[in-house]
Amino acid sequence: MNKTLYIDNFAFWTENDMEKLPDVSFIPPMLRRRMSALEKIAISLAARVAPESLDYQVIFASRFGEWEQTIKLIRQFYEDKEMSPAGFSNSVHNASMGHLSLLTHNKNSYTSIAGGEKTIENALLTALISTKPVLFVYAEEHNPAEYEHLFEKPMVSHGCALFITQTGKNKFELSANNQTSPVLTFEKLQNLFEHEIEIQTSNWFLTRK
């Protein structure tokens, strides 16, 4: 497996004391009020790198998805014996990309992927091997208190977006890896664009040329 591709547009974001959520002021207020934190992260990052042309597919990745919304629904059902239809629509894993399609009027396909600790690795490979332009979006919201015991340290909200094409200036080479390697993390992917020239996953290499 060897493939040449280009990633000219990319954006990374991590929650900090000054910015708990990225800017989403461009989203109409009525829609913005109904959006979850995860949706705001994903759509804000997508807007930074997506071209004006709508000729691209979308691959969305999130290991944990809308867990805040899901917890709210479970509590509502336990306390009130009913669930909000609007709350349910915002709890599904592809809710972010559904809203992105509505905002951009992009009628091309989108895929939503969750793959455990290999979520980024598997979803990004899906985007990299595409023969068409692809918008790759990854997003996670901070872990709910109920799940804090599952993490060595609290997980803050973070995400990224890459626009992958077959032509451009920022050239990369995708190749197979038959060695045992650590799982691709958000930090490793960010380092590729800020410091490193190559990332190695359990199945493939991505090298900047």
C-alpha cells in the first residue's frame, strides 16, 4: 500500500482556561442553542478547513461521542419516564455531521466512526485511502464526572480537522506498516503537523514529503 496525497488545510484545538469551546458565532443562533458541546467543537473545526466547494465527502471520528447528551437522556428517562425527541436526535453519533450537512448544504456522503482506542487511526485511514477529496473531523468533549475513574487524568475537550485531496502543495506518502507500533493518538497526529515528518501506527505510516 503506497499512496501520495495532500493535506493543505488542517486545524487542531484543545480546551484551555481561556477557551472552553471554540468559536461558533458563525452558526445561526437558533441552531447554535440546540447544539451540544461536541457538535460545536466538530463544526467549528470543520469550518476552518473545508473549502467553499461542496465536492467532498466527510469522515467523522469520535471514540466517546455524545456521552453528555446520552447521560441526560438516561436521567430524564429514569426521573420522568420519558425522553426528549430533540435530546435523542442530538445524542446519536452522527449528529455533528448531520448539522454540518445542513449548514453547508453538502449532499455528499458522510461516515461516522467509533473504534475504541483505535478510533483516530481507523477513521483517518478511511479518509486517507479515499480517491475523492475528504474532510476528516475528529472531536471529543471532556469526560463526564461519572466516568472520571476510567481515566488516569481528566480528558479535556479537543479535536482536529484535515482536508485531504489528490493534488496540492503539502505532500504526504501513505505506506503499509508490518511492525508492532503504538496506537495513533491525537497528540501524535498534532505533532506530525507541528514538529515531526512521520507518524507510525499499528498498520500504516504517513510521511510528509
